[in-house]
Amino acid sequence: MGGGAARYPRDLAAGDGDPWNLGEFIRLQRSLANLSLRQLSELSNVSNAYLSQVERGVYRPSAHVLKSIADALKLSAESVYARAGLLDEEPAQRNVGVEEAIRLDERLSAEQKEALIRVYRSFTTRS
Amino acid sequence: MGGGAARYPRDLAAGDGDPWNLGEFIRLQRSLANLSLRQLSELSNVSNAYLSQVERGVYRPSAHVLKSIADALKLSAESVYARAGLLDEEPAQRNVGVEEAIRLDERLSAEQKEALIRVYRSFTTRS
DNA sequence: CGTCTATGCTTGGTCTACCAAGCGACCTAA
DNA sequence: TTAGGTCGCTTGGTAGACCAAGCATAGACG
């Protein structure tokens, strides 16, 4: 742990690109946390080899790995998912929609949900 | 499209299990939307073969596929991710945290972020 | 009966996410 | 100089996500 940050030919110093793709984003967050690939690897239980490939854009990590990385970097999973294009937008919208709310309600049976949705549609659909 | 819903030995009628695992959940939502495997397949650009396996719990789909399915079923990606165990909890928490907010701010340079975080920590950490 | 269409399921294979092991470059200490 | 440490990166291999094609069943219509 002693060290300062050493500089390497293709090291973090090369972070000139825009951090709009996932790899650059993760690399930036990692550097802001002052973590090496192997340190982040240990924190996230993801191999340093794969982390390197992810940061360089060789592979697109699964959500499971993304979540581990997010936890290790103390980022919310939602933020990282949004960067990965797995979530539509910024975590700002909280519109669920009537139909989805109905379908997700666990106290309703399937038949009750169908009936509710049918009625809801009959109210909202102009024939 | 004419048809009513046909019943098959291991068909939707067998939806007696609790919809707490992802497969059962997707199958339930699909049946509530009155979609066949192939219809959902076309809407989501996921093969019906794979959808069948996902619903039966043979495979755990990637987030990309999950998002496609969520869109096709008109569910929010967050809800489905939560079911898949990819999100920590219900979409109810809106705590971002100061450090994360800093790191995600695009108008700050890396140095500015580091400085801010350092100051923030100096305020919040008891020595 | 036979044929058509729709359903969900199974199979064989391809692609890629992911890891263990190792490499070259760089630094510091003896 | 050599030895030991860390850095990021590359390579070979394995497991599983994912699909195209085909199967079996069931209803509708002739």
C-alpha cells in the first residue's frame, strides 16, 4: 500500500477519453478511490484480469459483476447500471404506472389483476 | 391470434408456485399480458427457446435480456432487476450520499472531486 | 380421419463473460 | 547489479448465456 500512484504507458494518466462508456467510467471511479486493479479485484471478488478488460472495453460485464464493482466502489448499483445502459435514465423518475402497480401487487390474485387491468383499460382507452 | 388460452400439461396453469423466483415472475407477467412465448419473443427480441428456459429457471438471463423483457412487458427495468436480485431492495430508497454525488458530477474535474471528497471526509471523520 | 395452426419444450451448437496463471515494465532497497 | 514488490495487460481455458431448428401435444376445421 505504500505507494503513490505510479505512471505507466497506458495507465490511468491516459484517461483522456470522455468517461461516457462504461469502462472509462469505472476506471475513473477506481482512480478516484485510489485503488489498483488488484485492490478493486479483491474488494469486488472480480479478477483483476477481467477488470482490466472491462475497463478497456473488451467485454461488457454482467449485472452481477457490475453490482459487485458498484459495491466495492461505494457507488449505487443504479448509477452504474445507468452508465451501462441497463437503466433507461437517471434515477430520477418515479413513475410506475397504474398497470404495473397492479401487476406487482402481491395481495391480488392473477384473476383480480386481470379484472382490474381490464377495467382500467376500459376507462383509459377511447374506442 | 384467435385463440383462447390452450392448456398444456406444464402450462401456465401450473403456476402454483410462489412467484418469488424470477422465472415464475416473468411467466406470471407474461400470462397477465396474454402473450405467448413466441409473441413475447418477438416483442423482446429474445428467442422463445431461451424465454422458456428462463421461465423454468434453467438459466439466469443477463441484464440486457432482462431489460428487453421488461420493456416488452411494459414493466420498469428496476422492478425486474429487483426480482432478479440485481438491485438491493425495493425502488424506494433515494439516498445517494455525498461522496457519490460528488464523484458523479460531470462538471467537476477529477482533481476538484478529490479535493471535495477530502474536505468532506475531514469534516465527517472523527480523528 | 388428416391437415393446419398455435402452444411450450428439447436439443446441438456458438459466442462471450469470466478466471488462473504468467508476462514485461517500473520502482525501491540491498 | 540482483532481488522483491507493484503496476496493468495478455493468454488459454471453462462455464453458461443465448439461439436456430425441430419435436410433441392440443384445438379447429375440412
